[in-house]
Amino acid sequence: MRLAMLLVCSLLIFSACKSSKTTTEDPSTDEDRSFLLVLLQPNVTPGQLENDLKEYGLKAEGRTSKSQNQWQLSYLSNSIGYKELLATLSRYESVLDASLLEASKDVKVSSGTSGKKGKINISNK
């Protein structure tokens, strides 16, 4: 009987502890994020910007041009307006240019290669 009571109490305590854990996942959704195109000085990565602007959820989504060192960054649009963020980025010596990347659901992008020549087709369909 004591063993059964001990087992039941242990299960209750375990389930109470397990349910009280908090998650550290990013609470933002895709709808909360807006996107920027940022041109950086050669050999500069967006890591420093991400660290400095954590409060806005600035995050490098990927490089859009290796030769020009251009990056697509996202940020939490409910934490700062895009004009204010662009003004903040313009104060960095490592940022050559920054602009808002407006989403368009009407643009279809496809790419393909044939032989040595590559092609990218962008159409409004």
C-alpha cells in the first residue's frame, strides 16, 4: 500500500513539474516579421547588427548577393517601425544601404540552369 501511495505521489509531482516548464521558443509568427534588404561593407556579416538590435528581433534570413554582400534581414514589425529601423541602420558604418523589402503575393520567381549559362525568370503571375 505504501509503495502504491509513493508511486502515485511521485507521478503527481512529476506531472506538476513537467507542466510548469516554460518554453523559450520565439513567440513571433511570420505575420509579425517584416523584411529588409541590407547592403553591407565587404567582408562584414550581419552578426553584429543582430547582436546590437536584439530588441527588434533582427535576424539574418540569408545572403541575397555574395558579390555585393547583400543580405535579407527580418525584424519584429510590432517592435519598431521600418522608418525608424532604417534610420538606425544608416548610423552603422558597416551598412552601405538598407531598404524595406515589400512582400508581393503576385510575383512568381523561378530559376534554372542550362549548360554554363544560368537564367532567372521573374514574372507577375
